Amino acid sequence: MNLEQLNFHHLFYFWRVAKVSHLTRAAQELHTSQSALSAQIRQLEDRLGSTLFAREGRRLVLTDNGHLVFSYAEGIFGLSQEMLDSLQGLNDGTTRLRVGGVATMSRNYQENWIRPALANPHVVLTLESGLLDWLLDRLLRHQLDVVLANETVPVDPDRPLHCRFLGSQSVSLVGHAMTWQGRKLRIPDDLHEVDIALPGTRHALRAQFDALCESAEIKPRLRAEVDDMALLRLIARDSGWLTLLPEIVVQDELSGGSLVVVGESSQLQERFYAITAPHRSRIDVLEQLLTKSHGILSECKPWAKPPCSSIPFLDSP
């Protein structure tokens, strides 16, 4: 068959059924009968010459060829939704920006990065959090405009992506001000058998820290390992342990004086990246964020004294 023979209406119905894995539920969502929906999917299978679904009990599961067709359908209809959102934005004077953030990243960093857009009344934001691979999959399906990550992505010709470095900052040991005010520790030399909370093993910082301790033959007393930076922030605030994390995670506590920096190491760095898909439609707000965000963290700590200059706000259209 050729492209002119492909019925995109049938492909759309297949896509909706595949997303819910249930024929009756999909028929209800599409306001059609189950028999009509089933017949149109059979026509698509006949035209493609391939079975797309197999039954497991009352559920429909995708065959190998079904997964292939679904991946392309996701791209087609994801891009179509992006087009509709862009047209709607042009019509109502708004810009829709969809941002994904890796779950192991600081929420404070993500909020600081989008802060200029928060001041723009013409911007509507969608913010999602998850594992990197899941977010990149949504990016390639045109369901996100940018993914913020604390690790780069390997070059893969089957998954072309643009990875832009945004900035980096040193990682610090923080502790309660009542206990640690005025005290300093060397990382890792002074941490042997010290109670400590660390980022989880999926976090790039953890591998850096473990390598430093191993080379110095230092063994801190691990009390908690936490993937989620928001939870690690709570542990830093509410436990009696030292915590290793980027200062931006606890910027409010450092500014307020409840936590203090006990130690820093230039050998421990968290790096931040913005990942985009090629051939995406240009979004001026996103271009401004990408341009203005480079190096902000390395140049300026929002909680430092005297206060540093704030992140520049975007001009409204």
C-alpha cells in the first residue's frame, strides 16, 4: 500500500484503543459503538497486512507490530496536538510551554528556571516530573517541549536529541545551624563514621561522592539515601544528620538561617541540561529561557549575602 491508501481515521481509532487497552472504554470515549470501532480496526489491520492486537482475557494487548504502529501513531497525533495548541495560542494570544523535569532534580532549580515565564501573563505552563527515559519518550512524541535533567543523554542516531548545558554548581554538606554554625568539615576527609543522608544511587552525585570516599578510604555512616530532592530537603531540615545536596535544594532554609553549609567540594558538581527534540516548532519563550539560563547557578546564589541580582524576566509579547 502507499500513503494515499492509509486511512488516518482508522489509525486514530487504533491509537485511542491502544492507549486505554480496552475496546468498550475507547468506544465510550469516542462516542461510537464497540462493533463499529472493532470493524474499523480490522480494516486497518487488513490494509496494513498485520495483526495489531491480541486478546488477554478481556484486555487487548499490542502485538510487536502493534507496538511499532502505536509508536508512530503517538508521534503523528502528538504532533497534531502540538499544532492545535500552537494555533489556539495564536488565536487567544497565549503560548503553551510544556516542561518535563527529572524526578531526581531539585524542584527549586526547576522553579528558578521557569520563573521568568511565571511573570509573563501570556504563558500557560504544563509541568511534568518523572524518570528521564519516560520524559524523553514524551519529548520525542511531541508531548513535551523541553526536558530539564541533571545528566546528559548519550548520542543515539535512533533517538536524535539536542542537549544544552545550562550551568553547574558545587554540592555541599548542610546541617542544623544550632549544631554546626561556624564549623567546617572537609569532604570526604572529615566524614568517617559521620551520620549522613545522601542522594539515591540513581543520582549522578552519588557516584561522584562514593568514588571520593572510596579513594580516601573514608566510610561515612549512611542513614538515608533518597532519590527525590524534595524529600531529601525535608530530611536535611528535620533530621540531626548532615546531608549532601546542591545548595539550591535548601535555598530557603539557608536564606532563613535554619541550615548552614558545613562543607563544600569543587570535585562534586551537579550539572543541569535542557534537552529538546530536533525539528520542533520554535517557541520564543523557550528560546529566551534557554538563552538566559546559561551559567546562572555558577554566577549567583539566590541566598547569598549580599543578595545577588535576580534572574531576568522575559519581556511580554
